[in-house]
Amino acid sequence: MAIINEIKCARCDRKYSGVRSRCPYCGARRTGHGKHTDGSNNENVKMIVSILIMAVFTVAAGILFFSAPADAGTGAGASDIDINNDNDSAITAAFDNDIDSVDGLHTESTPEPTPTPEPTPTPAPEVKSAIIRYETTPKDDFAIKVGETVEINVRWLPEEVEDPVIRWASSDEEKFEVVSTQLDHVKVNVTGIGVGTATLTVIVDDIEQTCIVYVTR
């Protein structure tokens, strides 16, 4: 719906806005309501009503706009701001306490350095067995004559054992005697004394080994 109606020029019959006093096409002066008014009285009424409605809405909007700031700083709004500030302070304090607690736990839970264990020394090897030998041949028994001397030696296992304590003995020195030929007693001389049988014994550390000696004429 047009607020301002149109009129026709009495000279050229062209329509133009009713606010004009002359025809923009031919320049003829408008007389009265023009050649054809087309219900100008109704249009005028509608225009006035529309202007009044717009004025009412404009005034109402202005009242609401100017009254809103007056309520913003009072009542519940101000309380909400204070509450929000209090909540922020409480959250900040709680966060700081949590950080202190975590720092305390971290300090208390720091493990002490584990001492490096000292290496266990490797035990020295021990003699497991002993062997009585003539030169390089193992002997469980052998025969000698009265007055004869035979050199006998001992070997032990494992050979990694260094400087074991070695002791020799004759079960009957009237049959034969034993005399060491070295300071370490690895080798000894066995000499026949009298006819008969006796036992030659060697002890290497705690390991004992025996050999039968037959003494003949």
C-alpha cells in the first residue's frame, strides 16, 4: 500500500506523486486533486493511521531503551556480579592449594638413590681330585725292589688351583720311605726298605689319594 497517492496531470494524463505542485513531464500546475483522485480521501486516512502506528512503536522503543540501563546496575544484576567475583576468587585459591599439595607430594615421594651393590668376588677354585703318577702315567699300584728308588709325582684337578698344600706319607716306613725332591712337594722319591706291601698316600689340600706299593728283593 502506497502512503502517498499519485495523481494524473490534467494536461498530459501522466501520473506523478501527489506531493508535487506541478507535473514533472509537462510542467502544468496541479489544480485541486488532479484529474483523477482514485480515492484520495481513503488514502489520506490510511497514511495518517500508518504514521500514528509508527509513532507509537517509536515511543515504546525509546521508553524500553532508556529504562534498561537503570535496572542493569541494581538488584539481582549487581548481586550476580559479586557472586561471580567471589566464585573466581574461590576457584583461584583452590587452584593454588592444589598446586602446593602437588608440590609437597612430589617432594616427599622423591626416591632416594639406590646404592650400587658391590660385586661379589669370584670364589677361588678348589681341588676336586688328585692323581698319583709315574712320570705321566697314573698309578694305582707299582712295584719296586729293596734299595730301589722311584720318582713319583701328583697331579690335581682343576689345574687352575695354584700352590695347594701337598703332603705325602707311607703307611709302613719299614717297607718304603718317601722323601720330597721339591719345595712344593709335587715330586717325591719312593725308596724300597724291606720286602712287603704298604700304602703310599698323598693329600692335596683336602683331597686324598692312595697307591699300593709292592717291595720285592
